[in-house]
Amino acid sequence: MAERSGVTGPSVVSKYVLRVVVLAYLLFLLVLPVVLIGWKTFQHGLGPFFDALTTHEALHAFQVTFIVALWAVALNTVFGVGTAILLVRHRFPGKRILNAVIDLPLAVSPVVVGLALILVYGRFSSFGGWLEDHGIKIIFSTPGMVLATVFVALPLVVRAVVPVLEEMGDEQEQAAQTLGAGRWQTFRRITVPGIRSALAYGIVLCLARALGEYGAVAVVSGRLVGQTQTLTLYVEERFQNFEQPAAFAAATALALIAIVSLLVIKLLQRKAD
Amino acid sequence: MAIEARHINKAFGATSVLQDVSVEVPSGSLTALLGPSGGGKSTLLRVIAGLEQPDSGTVLIAGADVTRLAPQRRNVGFVFQHYAAFKHMTVFDNIAFGLQIRKRPKNEIHKRVHELLELVHLDQFAKRYPAQLSGGQRQRMALARALAVEPEVLLLDEPFGALDAQVRKELRAWLRRLHDDVHVTTVFVTHDQEEAIEVADTIVVLAGGRVEQSGSPHEVYDNPANEFVMRFLGPVTELDGRLVRPHDIELTAEPEPGSAEATVERVVRLGFEVRVEMRLGDQDAWAQVTRGLAERLRLAPGETVHVRPGPDARTLAVV
Ligand SMILES: Nc1ncnc2c1ncn2[C@@H]1O[C@H](COP(=O)(O)OP(=O)(O)OP(=O)(O)O)[C@@H](O)[C@H]1O
Ligand SMILES: [Mg+2]
């Protein structure tokens, strides 16, 4: 017994030091700010919180956020599954390049993404101008915000699905084919059920990212209050205008949505294991 | 002919995998594609099923040219070495899959699936998932799934390759009986010559992307077309510059016409049979004899015996 404690003594100490450091780190970085926002939000009870969230501007910001997020998730799901299948099941020249490009949005600052989109679709670019002449407005309106959000959340579904597709292999799909199933039937009845959990995981990640996006959307939306203002932009705007209760209420709402998404992700992960 | 593959060529990149391969599979037969690993057996089977496109050549199934036809239109049953079970479906749904795709009425599907479950002895496992089955059970499920759609031909890629020796032997005999019952034209891939000889009524020997020989097990074993086939189909030993099967070697105490003198080096008892390792001049050879003969000749290391190919022995000159 004495021997054992002699051996484990130093490692016990280092274990506790490590714990304290990690906990303090998380406390100052994560817990304290979130708790403070929560406290600020609810310090006068639930009433002011709901009042702040049900103003016309707040409700509109919710609406814009959800419209943009749903479009972005839908597009990224379709595109993500398609790309994942392309990357795993097909051989083609330029595959490695595509594989690398998919991860680009993780490396590029969202502000840069926003600016780049303005360069392409803005009124003063030739393509954007042409679209505008035909009555299609991208920048400073919903399509541009959807594009920006799609861009920043691009890799999430692909990267969730690729490893599962690889692990699954193509024999089940081939077996379905020999049994008479066409491409679509094989996809729907064999491939989709095979990647279901991973796909759900990717979609939730994508949704969380889309709801929380600020930088790219800030640039392409033009921040038009009551028009292109998402929830994150709303928080920022209210805060700048010293309307702290509204800012904190919306921030708390965003945080709650994020926490729910995280819980869903954890649940899905457990189910997948 | 149920299947005719004519002049099939197939390369993956720069490596040629099938070279001018022609194979005929008679209706109702049980044919083995036998050959060493990497010989192109799986590729040929996949070409027949449409899972792989040949670079040139023609595939006919039941007389119809299917070379350009998608796999789902060829009406073949394919069983993969690693089962390819649909993991998210129960055994019942796995077997019903092809029938559901063909939009058969529910009660017909139900009836047919239960017939098949009975045929492959999985009746009590209908509601289980593949992960809850043993390897042999999964393979029988895969077989039932392929049979469900009443395919023109049944293609099995090393159906028992992933199973242990005992289960393999059982399934082999069972496959033979199943084929006698169901009579669907069947091609199965194996690299186990014993399995091919025991189960098949026709053997096609495929090596290095070429057909080395095809014929009944009896023909390819007794009249091998070349040294490779002779070596691949059973044990051989070299006697006086010719390949002989060890059980075709005649051992005598006294010299006989055409016999050579040999020194016994080792005597190994393998149950009823005895393996005699000998030295002939500067060469090693071995013979397989009965225990009775070994005792009569008092075979022991250091003794001298006289050996020659038996009267009915098939021999092949070593080139
Ligand atoms: N998709 C592929 N891409 C590239 N090469 C391949 C592919 N499939 C097979 N090959 C090559 O073709 C050759 C024949 O393969 P095949 O699978 O037909 O052999 P096999 O006779 O079935 O062998 P085994 O008994 O090991 O299964 C091998 O050299 C293999 O590496
Ligand atoms: Mg193979």
C-alpha cells in the first residue's frame, strides 16, 4: 500500500493540478461569460426576457435567421451528400483538389467570404449587375445571406458523411443492384439508411453553424434593420445602441439554441456508436 | 448454355487482369472458377454480373447479349464473399428486398420469403438483424436473398471463404444438395481445389487472367492440360523428370522394370495413409501409400526401396 502511494503520489498531484488548470480555463472562457449573460437576461425575471424577444424587430430577426439557416442546411445537405458520394465512390481527375477545396471555408475568414461574394454578385460587378437588371437581387438580400452561410458551413455535412461511406463500402449497394434496384432505389434504400446517423450529425452541425454565423452575413446583408437583420446581427446592433436587455435576451436565445443543438449531437453520436 | 463469356479482356490501369477469357457454363450446372489468388476469378464473375465492364468481349446470359446491360437488368443472383448483408434490415427484409423492388404483392412476398427461410434453415431468425447472426448464417441469408428473385444464374464469390474449416465443409455439402434441389445454374469462385472437386460438376481453372483448362473435376484432375493445372489440382512429386501424383507411385522392395532406387528419409503417418519421403540420386520425392503397404515393406529411414509410376499413373513431363 505504501509502495503504491509512493508510486502514484506525484501523478496524483499532477492530475489535480491539471484538473484545476483546465477547470479555471473553462470557467473564465466559457462558463463565466455564458452565466453572466444568462444572469443579465433574467435578472428581472422571465417577463422582460419575453418582452425583449417579441418586439417586431426581434421577431423579424428570428424569422430571417431561420429562413437563411433552413435554406443553407437544405442546400448543404443535398450538396454535401452528393459530394461525399462523388469523393468516396467515384474516380475522376481533380479529385484530390476537390477534396482539399471542400475544407477551404474552415480556413478562410467569413469576412473574406462576404467580400468575395460581393465582388461576384454585387451591383457593380458585371455578373451581379446583369442579375440585377433581370430583377434578381443577391447582395443585401436573402439569397446573398444564404450563399454566405452555405459557404461557411460547406464542409460540415461532407466531412461527417465521408468516413461512414468509406467504412460502409460499396458491396451492399452492388448487392442491391444485382437484386434489381436502380440507382435511385439503391441510394434511398441502402445508402441513406447506411449513413443516416452521420448525416443527421452533419445536418445538426450545419444548422448550429448557420444560426450562429455573423461575419460573412454581416458583410453581404448590409445590416438593414427589419429587412436583412439576422439574430446575431440584431444582438450586435442592440448592444451598440445601448439596448442591453434586448441584446442579452437575443444572445441568450442563441445560446439556448446552440445548447439544444449540442445535446442533439451528443444524442445522435451515442445512437451511432 | 446459361452463360457464355467470349473473348473477355479487362485491365485495371496498366495491369491486365483478364486476357481473352472464354468460358461456357451449361444450364443447370454447378461450375467452379478455380485459381490462385489474384488470378482474376472475382473480376470475371463481376463482369458476368455487370458489376464490372469488360474492355472487350461479350457476355451472354441465356443466349441474350447482356454485355452493355446494367446489373439490375441481368437477372443474376450474386453472393459476395463478405455477405454484403443489408445491415439496417432484418433477415426477412434482406431476403424480401428483390421482391419488394419488383413490387410483388405483400402476401406473395411473405410466402416466398418463408419458403426460402426454410430452405436455408433460418426460419427462427427472420426478425433478427445481420449483426446478430453467425458468419455461416449470414452467408445462407445472402444466398436466400439472391435466390428470392429466381435468377437466371447464381454467382457466388468465395461463398465460404470467410468461414472456419468445419462450417465450410458443412456448407459445401449443403450447397451441393441445395443445387440438386433448386437446379439453378451456379458459378462459384474458390481457390480451394478440394472444394471445387467435391462440389462442382465443371471446373474452370483460371490463372494469371487466362483459362488454363476447363472440364469435369475428373478430367482436370486426371488429365491436366499443363504443369500448372497438375500442380494446382493436387499434390505432385517429381520422378525421373516427370510430374506424378504421390498416390500413383508404386513402391517395391525389389527392382522392377522402369523402377529407380531410392533411400527412405522420413515416414510420416497421417491416419490411414503414410507419407514416405525419399531421396532419389540428387532429388527429393515423396509417395503416398497405405499403412498396410508401408508395414509390409518395413519402410523406415535409411532403407532402400524401388519406385516407379504405377501402371495407371498420369504423368507429365516437366518443362
Ligand atoms: N478495382 C480494381 N482496381 C485495380 N485492380 C484491381 C481491381 N480489382 C481487381 N484488381 C486486380 O486484378 C487482379 C485480379 O483480381 P481478382 O479480384 O479478380 O482476383 P481473384 O482471382 O478473385 O483473387 P482472390 O482469390 O484473391 O480473390 C488482382 O491483381 C487485383 O489486384
Ligand atoms: Mg476474389
